[in-house]
Amino acid sequence: MLRQLLTLCVCLLFVSLSCAQKQDEGNLPLLYTETFDDGAAENWNPRPEDSWRVEQQNDRYVYHLVKTGEQSGSIRKPTTYSILSPYDVGDFELIVEAKCLEDSTNSYRDLCLFYGFQDDRHFYYTHFSARSDKVHNIIGLVNNADRVKINDEPPGSSTARLDDYKWHQLRIVRRIKDGTIKAYIDDFETPILTAQDSTFTHGKIGVGSFDDTGLFTNIRLYGEIHTSAVEGIQQKSLECNVHANYPNPFNASTRIPFSVHSPTKLSLSIYNASGQLVQRLVDGHYNPGLYSIKWNANYLSSGLYLCELVTAHSRKIQTMILQR
């Protein structure tokens, strides 16, 4: 079984990690990561359900939006999305790796990130597009009425970068206290869209599009959980999860975060690319919380290493690259 997982992890070596590892200045805890490498999207609620599927494409697994839904009812709004069901967050940072599959010569092409999601008539979304106007490349509010542009940039003046057939890093930062929303694409220093609104002070997050198909993967959610409990999450994720180490690749040492959602006994071990145990870092009982452990690998040679987190009910693996 471990060798099968090793083979799978080698296929994921070229997944970009650097942008996803950066946290906002608020230093929010990492709540959830998703690369779909188990071939499923069990914590996601897709709409329409038949518009979404998990696929392996070349060196990665992706959440594929294969077709968009149609507008229905009296409200003009995005209708095709998949919502991460377990987490209702207040302050958050969301990072998603995404590719739009629409013809790159079509300036109306788009991908969307959703947040503050209450239901299908109440949510925020950021519309990333190849053009900028009053409805494209905006931060939008849907509040039981047609979507409304709420970002500060005048129509046509925001920076539109979704103009090619490449993977992009999308990022949303939300702060409840002052109502700020910042949207970034690729450049995580300068937002392309900014807004200030307090209509929804918490909600769920999601991915999707207004009119086009696309691919999503390598999703990171940092944030503060609004609800008192994580609801509806599958048992294997409810118990615990190991998150991507940082930095990665690394030269000598790296830090490995892991989260525990219910009291459990777990072990955290390092294996080399041949499946041989290198070091057991953790072996004991942990209460709910976010933990981090530093691994010093200065005595090892360059190559692929695997971090395996095991409980009585689940096994999670993250790939790590030691680079001298």
C-alpha cells in the first residue's frame, strides 16, 4: 500500500507549493488543504452535481468543472460552484490553483471564488476575468437580488489577468473587523481588487465560474472557524490531517503542520522514496488543535521524502523535496 502511495506522490512532484505556503500577515491557522489525490471530493457540495468530477491530469489531480449551469429564476448571479461543506469561517485566507478552459481569445472568460456563502441567494464572489468592466473582474455581492459590484476600483480600471490558458494562483483575504476583502492573482503582494463590506460576517467558501469550465486544485484555507463545531466532515478528515510542509523544497530543515479535530492517538513518520522508514517524529495522543513540528534532515541526501500521518482510522501523506 505504501509503495502505491509513493508512486502516486511522485506524480505530484511538480505541483506548485510556494505561493500556497505564504500566509497573510494575520497568521491565521491552516484549516484545510485539498489536492484531490484520493480521487474524490467528499467534503465538497457541487452545483449542479453532474458538472463536477475529480480527474487525474498529467502530474496532478484536479477538480474539473466540466460544464456550467444555466441561469434560472429572477436573480442574475453565478450558478455553477462547489462549496466546501465542513467549514464556516469568519476571517480567512483562501488560496487556489486554477486554470480556465475557455478559449484564451475570449475576453469574457472567467473563474470565480466564493465566500461568505450562506445559501444560493446570499454570498460574495470574486470574478477573475480577462476583461474589466462593471460585471467582469469584480468582487460581487449576491444578497437576494442581482449581483452587485462592490469593489473600490471603478468599472474598467481593475487589473484583469485571466487572459491565457495557464495555471494561476488565486487568493482571497477577508477580515471581518473592518469588512475588508482583497483579491490577488499570481502577485500576492498587490491586490487586483479591494472592497469593504459587512453584509456577511461569516460563511463557507467555494470554487466555480459564471460561464466557463475550469480546473481547480491545491486549495488552502486558513481561517477562524465561526461555528462551534466542524460539521459534516468525513471521519478520516475529522480525526486529523497532515498539511504541506514549509518551505518545500527545503535545504536542511522544514516545518510540518498537522491538525487534530477530535482526540486521537496518531503517529507522524518520514519515509524515503524506497518506502524505508527514516524517522518517526510523533507517536502519541493529541487533543484537538493545530500543531507543527520541525524536521531536521541535514544528515540526508537530496530527494523525495514522504510524511505519513496514521491513526486507527486513516492515513494521510504529504510529499517533501530535500534539495541540496
